Amino acid sequence: MQYILPALALASTALAQCSNSGTLTIVSSADASELASCTTYSGSVAIETSLATPMDANGRQQLEITTVRVITGNLSVTSARDLSSLTFGALESIGGFELGDLTVLSELSMPALTEVRQLNFTALPGLQTLSFGNPGLTSAESILITNTGLSSLMGINNLEEVETFNVNNNGALQNISLQVTSITNSLNIEANDRFQAGVVTSFPMLETATNMTFRNCSSVSLPALANVTQDMGFYGNTLESFAAPNLTTAGGVIFVDNTQLTNLSFPRLTSVNATFQIANNTMLSTIDAFPQLSIIKGALDFSGNFTEVELPELSQVQGAFNLQTSGDLDCSPFDELENGVVAGEYTCRPGEERPGGVGTNSGSSGSDDDSAAGSIQANLPAIMGATSLLAGLIQFVL
């Protein structure tokens, strides 16, 4: 027997443009009727804890509004603890869209939605899929999706432009693929797919980015990437290889604690404008991925157990130069860089018991420097990278 769950379905024959200098808070059917009488609503809409609409046989609420097409302000749905289904059948554009602390929400249907200024989804453990239609979202300034039950990002995967994209701590999410060509603020993919080896990440059309952070990824594909103005950082991933075949310039390039990494390829990279760090990647024995790299405007900081480093075109390091490894590395090709090429302190130390970052020394070759400091320095970028999770949580401003 099919049981049809009751829903609040609202429409009106006298549709209009409506405005509200404040926020329309939907608590009752009458409040929802006010919104349903509009095609364009100039203002913000809030659906909160005290929502008092009909319950189904399971004590759950469904809210369906089929007429409004544009909400110029924010649509905020937070802490409505019994809301299991939310449908806006005609909604095409929202200023900001917030869903938060909706523990039983399992159905979200917005088949006409294509444009959002800010999307902020947090604490939605029951939401496994997005029903945004085809093509789904194509334009957004910022996306934050954290602590949800989503297993797929279908519905936002056709984004053509975005400024900030932050997807973190979604345990069921195994694949992230976007068609964007540029990300003008930040890209953060962190701590997803808790049940497997890490999320598979692909941005096949991405050409330019500002700041990029990848954590807990099993693969990262950026075949078109040509320029990163700030840092691109890879921390604690399970990827075995990474290639940036078209990247020519980057702010900082950082690989820290990627325990399965064995191969890198940056065949066209000529300049790094900040820190260039490769640290604690235990399977990476050879660093020969940078045949055209000429200028490093920050520090070169490599530490680990590698046995071979090749930087054939390196002509300028404006910061320190640090190579520390527990492996048997020949430093003679780099010793001549100390005068004229390296502006900062030069260090090349093979056979270190505890190789560390810039300004540290394990002491295994007679130095009196504090060995513990080396371990801390090598991991500092990874610690700093975690702050991106907190930054993402305050993107949405009502």
C-alpha cells in the first residue's frame, strides 16, 4: 500500500512581486502563504525551529512552495528539527541559501535552481542527494558543504564560476568533480570519505586559482591548471601521484605528510613565488619533477627520506635553502648554489636521524640544534591549513 505523506503545498492565482525590509519568518501556514503569493520576493526568508506545519504519520514535516522564482535576500532554514522534506518547485535564484542543523532532512528538491550567491550547508546528516535539476547550479560566489550525509555533489557539479569552494567532513562523499575554469578566492577539499582511502577529486577545466588546500584525497586531477596566485597545499592525502602538466607559476607549493606519494610531475613550472616545501612524504624517494623551475621567491624546504633531488634550472632562491634527509643524498650538485643563487641560509644534510624544516637540525652530524624543533617546523603548514575549516564556517552572512 502506498501512503501519501501530507505536505504543505501552496500556490496562488494572484502572484506578484513582494518586498520586505526585514526577514519573513515562516512559522505557520499563513506565513508560507505570504511567500507563495509572490513570484519575486525582495527580502530574506527564514524557516526555523518553531515551524508549525502539519505532521505526517511519522511525526515529520514537509514544506512545499511551488510559485516563488526569485528570493533576492537569503533563504535560511535552521534547526527545524522535524523537517524531513523541503521543496521549492519554481525557485531559480537566491541571494544566500543556508541549511543548518536539520537532523532529519532527507529530501531537498529545487529543480529550477541555477543561481546562488552563497550556499552554506552544515550539519545535515540525513541528506544524501541534492535535487537541483539539470544543469543545476551554474553560478555561485561561495559554496560551503560540511558535516552532511551527501554521497554525491550532483546538482552543483556544473558550476561555471565560483569564488570560494569549501567541502569538508562529509563522510559518505567519495567523488568531487567540478567544471569551473577559475576559483578566485579559495578551494578547500578536506576530511571527506571516512569509509574509504579518501575522496577522488577532479577539476578538469580549472585554469586559474588563488589558494588551494587538499586533505584526505586519494587522487587529485588538475590537468588544465596554469596559474595559482597563492598556495597550493597537499596535506595528509593518500594519493600516490600528482601531476600539474600545464602549471607555470604558483605562489607556494607544499606537499606535507602524503604517506603514499611516490611520484610528482610539474614539467612546465618555472617559478614559485612563496614557500616551496616537500616534507614527510615517506614513500617519495626521488624529487625530479621540476625540470624547468628557475626562481623561488621564498624558501626551498625539503625534508624526508629521499635519496635524489634534481633541480637543473634553479637560478635564484630568495629565501633559505634547506635539504634534510635520512637518505644517502649527494649534496655536491647544490653546494655551489650557496654563493650567488641562495640569498638565505644554505643547508644540505643527508643521513639525518630526524630531518627537519628550515632553521632546524637533527644534530646527528655534530650540530647542537634542537632536534625536536625540526619535527615541529616540518608540520607547521599542515597545522595552519586546518584553519581553512574554521574560515569556511563563517562565510554565510545573513
